[in-house]
Amino acid sequence: MQIKDEVFSEPGGSPAAELRPLLDMQAELCQAMANPHRLAIVYALRDGERCVGELASLLNISVHNVSRHLRVLRERLLVRPRKEGQTVYYSVTNPKFVQACALICEALVEEHRAEGECLEAFGLLEFDRQHERVGQRQTDPTRPNVSKGRTTMHAEGNGGSSMDLTSLQADKLIDARGTSCPGPILAAKKGMPGVKVGEIMEVLATDSTTLKDLPAWSKKMGHEYLGDVEEAGYWRLFVRRLK
């Protein structure tokens, strides 16, 4: 069905009757996505298919709950199954679903940054209005030098010595791959209490906004952001707990 802009042209008017079935379908889809675990599943599948066990491990929820959420997503045609032997793999039916979710997330972050509220109030992000764009991190002198998956960080207070993060063994690992902003920051916030003062936490993330948000969060919470390493399809980010 072709949707024409003019059907929404009258202020205060309702959409044309012919659009009602499509709008009902969209409303049902939005209702199915109104769950953080289902959103996380969709993001986890954006880079390829996964089985139930992989999703359960990645999202840190039970296999039963993953299956239940996948059932809802299948009913709304958001994911499709593929059986291989005894294992069932799931994939996103249309990449535009993931793109739509990502755009909504980006818009939310932009609006919260513009208003300086909510995310900042909860201590999740520190908004530096002089460096809004993630792209500016490449020219920020306080950022580590990144080169083809290898990062060397000049640690503060260490006589200018360099730290090779590629071989660094962290004391705690947080796997936030497949989650989108602010998922990695929430995971880091949840995992930090298990890290002792002076120890290092490593966060794995696939969302590039984490490269800006985690340093800001670390600074706001009084921790030391050591730098990041780019791997194939994800980043390793390191934070030292200072208090």
C-alpha cells in the first residue's frame, strides 16, 4: 500500500481509513518491542543469526525467557527461525527494523543531551557540549592513539609511560555486545561494585557511542578511563576504579 503525505495534511485530523490496518500493525509491533530484553535481542541479531543459548549467554537471562521473547518477536514478523540439525538459529527479518530502533535511540540521546536531563541526572552520561559529535574523539588530545585494532594509552600520573592495552588482563569483564546506548553504560554501572579500588574493568561493546559515553561516565563517577582497543566488530574499553 502506498502512503501519501497528504493524508496527514489536515491539522488535528485522523489518518485516512485505508491506513488504519497498517497503523494497527505498527502499533502491535511497537507493543511487542516495548520490552528491553526484546530490544536487546533485536540488536544482538543485527550482525547475524544466533541460537537461543547464545542469546541467553549474551543477554544474561534464562533460555526460557529468551524463547518466550523470541515467540513474541516471531508473531510480529520481527525475527525468523532457521533449523540446522537440532539447533534453531534466529535472525532479523528486515534490517530496517534494527535501523529504526537505532534511530529512535539516537534521537532519545540527542534530546536528553539538548535538555541536559534524565541521563545526566542518573549519572549515566556527562554531556560535554563542546564535543557533541563522536567523530570529534579522533582529534581530542586526551584520547588514546588508535591504529588498526591496537591502542597504546599514555597513563596519567605514570611519568608519561605507555600502557599497551592489547595485552592487558582486566580484573572484571563486562560483555555488553549487542546492546545499544545506554546499555553498555548501564552494564558498566552494574558491574563496577564488583571491582575493587585499583582494579580494572573491561567492557566489550558494539555500539560506537560507548567510545564517548564510557569515558564521560568514568570521569563523572571518579574513575580512570584507560582507553580502548578496536577488534573485529566490537571494542574493548578499559576503566580503572579509583574510589
